[in-house]
Amino acid sequence: MATGAAAGRASVRPVDRNGAAPRGSARSKSVAPRRPPSPARARPAAADHDGAADVCRVRVAVRIRPKNADELAQGADFDTCVELQPECKKLKLKKNNWASESYQFDEIFTENASQKRVYQVVAKPVVESVLEGYNGTVMAYGQTGTGKTYTVGQLGKEDPSQRGIMVRALEHILSSISLETDSVAVSYLQLYLESVQDLLAPEKTNIPIVEDPKSGEVSLPGAAIVEIKDLEHVFQLLQIGETNRHAANTKMNTESSRSHAILIIYLQRSVRIKEESTSTIPNVAEHILADDLPLVLKSKLLIVDLAGSERIDKSGSEGHMIEEAKFINLSLSSLGKCINALAENSPHIPTRDSKLTRMLRDSFGGTARTSLVVTVGPSIRHYSETSSTILFGQRAMKVVNTIRLKEEVDYESLYKKVESEVDHLTSEIERQQKLKHNEKTQLEERLKESETFLNDLRMTSAMQIENLQKEKHQFEYAIKRLMHELEEKEHQNKVLSERIIHLETSLNEKKQQQLEIFSSTKILAETSKGHEKKMVELVKQLEEERSRSASMKSHFNILQQQLSDAQNSAQLQENTARELKRELSKVTKEFTIQVHSLEEKNSQLISEKDLIHVELKSAKEKVQHETRHRESLEAEVLRLKRPLTDNCVEESKALSGMIRSGSGLGSDALMSKSGKFKETLSSLRGLISKIFEEVGLTSVLALLKSKDLEVQIHAVKVVANLSVEDINQEKIVEEGGLDALLSLLETSENTTIHRATAGAIANLAMNVSNQGLIMSKGGARLLANVASKTDDLPTMRMVAGAIANLCGNEKWHMMLKRDGGIKAMLAMFQTGNDDVIAQIARGLANFAKCESQVTSQGHRKGPSLLIEDGVLTWIVANSTMFSPPARRHIELAFSYLAQNEENSRDIIVAGGIKELLRISRESSREDARSLAKKALNSNPAFLKEIQ
């Protein structure tokens, strides 16, 4: 297709972000088919080729594929990773039950969304923009098997509801244009193995991509361009292209596209815009240019069905399909780089890295209006691919294109029109010359007739002028007489108006007097009514006074009667007073008797006080006896110093072997050692139980703070032995024993205290709930500090055992690494002691097993934390140098590390392939051999390295 500079005058008009022209634009309406354009679209013929343009963001919609047969077969066990919120146009991507991320898009399509709605939301605005003369792009992107080809390329010949974007776009265009004046043509290409091939002419391969250095337009010389006739012709061409496109059967999709398909629709529409003439050319030229100036709108629509990104281990690609997948992923990677660079406003856009990005140069960051539909699947098994697709769509939404209108003057039709107009004007001039000659003769005859008529008219007009002057004098006299009569009438009117004013004033005064009389009569009536009311009230008061006087008389009679009654009652009261005096004397006697009884009770209380004093003395003696008993117990603890010292050390060794980690890994060697001290342990535990029952846990924990070092040491050992039993661990933590042990570990400088304290913490760390308390209170950091300061091997063994138990809980791995626990274990390997190394190996096996489990469940990503601290290099170099128990744990740890594909590169660099092969053949542990074989057979990097 010719560019705007080569084909003719090109003009640009701005549009808003939704594709419609703004109200202030000279061309605010889209081009309607078979209807003459509005005069408002007129523009000067000398318009500048590079006009104003508008920016338009890439619009992105998300469509989720329904569950396939495999996912439906899972039933209730199916776990989805995508939650749609179409009313908010949001999508929530769930990594697990407690971690999710929300993303905003321009549109969200559920699994039930129809093909028609997808077209109307995604492609229809772009197609309407192409009909107006702008370039456009509609593209589908997503993982293989998520419905891109169904969304874009589905033919739906039998069922129109199933038609994809390609068929609906061409159907929309054909219904909106007139094939008599407009034309539409298509090219159907595929990018296969980085080679551009023609799907309509399969013999055309390796078609070159040419870019115009001036306009930057991309063209494909040699590609077949077929003009469309009707919708049936569209189906035939798309069916041919679909037949020639490369596809294959994979685990992810039975008809997986192995190439990128690009349908290019070339549209040319004829429009006319009236030219406003501003020059001073002759009237004939103005008549020629008065008609509409013919213009041609040239636009291009790209509909792109990208091949899906895939992972070989999931798709099961083999042989030549691996090469196809390689080129697909490389081109999609180049497209992603370009999108990232455009989204970040990078000065360099790597469009030349791939032919796909060169062909789509105008779609992202160019002059085309672009819509992108990203397709995803619901299964959490493909979480990483779904997350990558969603992030691609998010970055694409940041890309801004500068859309431009491409229109050219149709000079060929304009020339034909001007030529016919000149011929018409020439014949018209000759005809008019003949008419002018005939008119000249007629005018001469009319001139003579008019001269005679003029002479007659002059004579008649002179007579009429004389008559008019006479009538004028008569009218002037009549006017003077009427003016005199009018002045007399005005004088009479003035006199009448003065009389009317005088009558009105007198009338107003009379009205005022009548109002005053009426108000005074009204006031008198009101006052008379008030007086009548007062008279009625006075009569009522008089009657009330009469009734009151009558009642007062009756009341006076009653009072006289009461007075006589009171005199009689006074005599009665004198009689009662005499009786009261007699009773008072009786009460006085009774009171004296009660006083005597109270004095006797007081004496009894004094005697009881003496008895309480005696009991108090006996209580004090009892307390002193308890104090002496406690001192005797402390002396007994000191007396048992020597036998307990050696036996507790051996017991701690045995206990460290019996520690239960979260992963279930034990030490057989240490279990065998514990059998040797069975009798010693039973006797010690009996003694400790006796001390515990007599003294109590609170008293034992209080001894941890004793200033006597010997008492403190033995108290720690007692607590360490008590912590072996599960029933005692909860009591120790509740009574503050854990805080006291950690405080000793931090403040004490005594090696024996460090050893016993580390053993007690190791026993407490067997409980999952205690592990969180130990880590949150800085227990790992304190254990690492003790390991770095001490040279005592038993102490190191206890510290290693405690850290090994903490390694069995994946929740605390990051904190354990941060507090130096991993580095402390590696540092203790330098001792060369088999017991210490056995504990460290057990801890590494616990750590690697827990980490492998959460990684396989998808709760964690990235390389192992052990690799960051150099554990992998150490294992490969020293795995065969230690005792069998330690070697078995190290082999198990290395096998678990090999299960994570993120560790593959580090294992290969460290030379770990040979070690994996040795473990798979020679290891004494069946689980280690199985894990090593599984890693070697399932990891592509390991297989490639072995080959």
C-alpha cells in the first residue's frame, strides 16, 4: 500500500480515547456508508500533511477459559487460582488460601461470556475506528490451551454465535461500506520458526519485512492481497488459511497452534470534503472547485492470534515441537521486552529483536488503535503462567499510541471531473454568445419604445404635480384648524383632572374618619364584655366566701369539741407517765446486769488472745523448721554433685539423641548409646522425681537465679532432666522456666551451664508451640552466640541438637537464617566430632525436607536458603568424609535440595550431579535413593547434564 506522502495529500485529525472525534473537531462524525459527507468536514486544500494527533492507551480485557474435561473430572478437588469481579472490572489472582493479588482491567469476561459480547467490547471500537480511516490492531495473548484461537479465529460457519473476531470484523466492515465506491482486501500470514509465510499462497515463504524510512510504515512485499467480495468469500479464505497453518497435539491442547497468525485487512473508502476557496481566481475556476473534493481513507486492521507460551515439561513437546516452542517463546519474550520498554518510557524499544515485534511495530507505541484480550485458565496448577499473562496485560495497559488519520486526495477522479467540467463550460460560453447577440437586437427595439413612453410620461407627470400642490395647501389649512381644537380639549382635560384630585382627597378623609369611629365602637364593645366577665367573677367569689364562712363555723365547732377531748387525754397522759417511771427503774436494773455479763466476756477474750499468741510462736518455729529443711535439701544437692556431674553429661548425650524433630528424623547411633545408660538414667530420674516432689517446680526454677554457681548448675541440670517428659515441658514454660533458661544462656559464662541450658532448650524445642516462643525470644541467636564462643564439644552437641529441632519447622526458617543459626551449624562442622556432625546433619536434613515440602505445594519459590549460606558447596565437598549416621542425613538433605528446580543451576555448578548419581546407587537409605533418582529423571537440566 502506498504511503500518505507518495499517494497524495494526507491530513490528521485528533480523536478522544474512546475513538470518537471531539466536539470541537472539524470532522466530528464517523464516515457513514452510502451517504454524502457533512459540509463540516471541509478543510483547505493546502492543509499541512502532519496535523495534530491524539494519544490512545492500549485497552486490555481478560477472558477466562471454562474448565476442561480434566479439570471437571477433579470435581471438588479442583482448586482455582483466579477469582473474577466483573462488576468492578477486577481480577483477583490467588497464590494460596491466604495470599492473593488484585488487578484492574478495562473489561473482565467470565467463562460464560459470549463471542458476540467479546467482539463488541474488544474489537468493535477498533473496527469502527478503522472505518473512519485509522489503523487498528486486535490481538489475543495467553498460555497455550486457554482459548486464543477460539476467541479470534473461530469460523462458526454453521453456528453464527460461535464466530470469532476475524469473521465478525470482516462481516462488520462489509455491512458498513459500499463495494461500488469502497474496497476491502486481506492478507493472511503466519510467523513460523521466525519465517513469514503466506497462508493464502503456501508457496510464498520467508516474505521480507520492509519499513518505509520516512513514514515508518511496515509492509510485506510479495504477500498475497485478495479483494473481498462477500461473507462467503471470507469463509473460503479463512478456511484456506486455517488449513495451511501449523498445529500439533500436546498435553495442554489437542490442536495447539505452532505459529503466530496475522490477518491484515486493507480498507479504502471514498469520501468528499468541500474545499473553501480563499484565492481570487476567476469565477469560472471557482465554479469548477465548488464541488466536493474527492478523498480516499486508507486504513489497515491487524487481527493477531499469537501462539501460546508453553513449558516443555507441561506440554510434553518432543523432537521438532521443541524447536517450535523455542521460537514461539523467543518471539513472545521479545514482544514482552518491547511492552516493558514502552510502559517504562525507555528511550530504546527493541523492536528489531524479532520479526513479530517488527510486524507489530505500529500496534504498540505506533499510530494504531490497539485492543488486547488476554486469555487465562482457572487451574492453580498453571499459576505461574497465569500470573505472567496477567502481568503482561497490566504492562500493556501502560502503552500509549498516537493514532493518526490517513486520507489522500483522489486526483484521478478529480481530473476526470475537471475535464468534463471544462468541456461543459466551453459549450456553455458559445451558447451564451449567441444569446447575447439576439438579446442586443431586442434591447435596441425596447430602447426606442421606452423613449417614446418616457416623453408621454413627462407630460402627464407635470399635470399631476400641479394637482398635488393644490391638495397640499388644503391639507395644511385643515391641520392648523385641528391643532387649535386639540389645544382647547387639553385645557378642558386639565380642569377636569384637578377636580377629580380634589374629590379623591375628600373621599379619603371621610374613609379615615369612618375607620376611626368603627375602631372606637369596637374598643367599647370589648371593654363592656370585659366588665361583664368581671361582674360574673365577683358574684362567684362572693358565693365562695359565703361557703367558706359556713365551713369555718363548722370547723370552729369541731375545734371546741377537740379541746374538750384534749383535756380529758391530758389526765390520761399523767397516769401513763407514772407507769413509765416504774418501767424505767426496771430497765435500769436489767442494764446493770448486762454490763456485768460484758465484763465477763472481755476477760474471756483476753484469755483467747494469750492462746493465739502461743499459736503464733509455734507457727514461727514451724517456719524456721521449714527453712532448715530447705537448707538441708540444698546440702543434699551439693552432696550429689560428683555423681550427677558425669551422669548428667552422659544423660544429655542420650537425650540429644532422643530429641523428636518436626520431620521425624532420628539418630540410630545415639539411640543405641542411650541403652548403655538405662540403669543410670532410671536411678537419676528417681532421684530427680524425689527432689521435684519435695521441693516443687517453682522452688527449682527459683534456684536458677541463685548467686551460688554450684546451686545454679545443679538446678539447670534438674530442669534439663525434667524437660525430657512432655508433661513437664508445659509446666516449665508456664512457670517462666524458658525465660530463665534463655537469660542464663545470655548472661552466664560457665560452660557447664551453657551445655545443660542448651540441652534443656533442645528438649523444649521438641514441642511445636515451644519452637515459636524460643524463636520469638531470640533463642536461635543466643544458641549461635554460644556456638561461636565455646570450644567444649558436649556443649556444641547440645547447641547443634537444639538448632536441629528448630530446623524442623518451615515457619521459622527465614528467622533461623537471619539469626545466624545456619552459619553456626556450618562453623561447628570444623570440630570434626562425629556426635556434633551427626546433630548438624540431622538439622540440615530437617531443614531441606520442610523446605522441599512447601516448595512442592507452591507456597514458596526461589532457591533454597541453605544455598545462600554455602551449605550446598560444603555438602558436595564433604558428604563422604563422615560417619555413616551423619552421611545418611547429609545424603537425604542433598536429595531434598535436588527436588527444587530453582536449585538446579547451583547443583550443576557445584558438581553435584556426580554426588546425586552416587546417592541413587550407593546410599544405605531407601528414601534418599528414591529422591535422588526422582530428581535425576524429572529435571531437564540434570538430564541434559548427564547426556
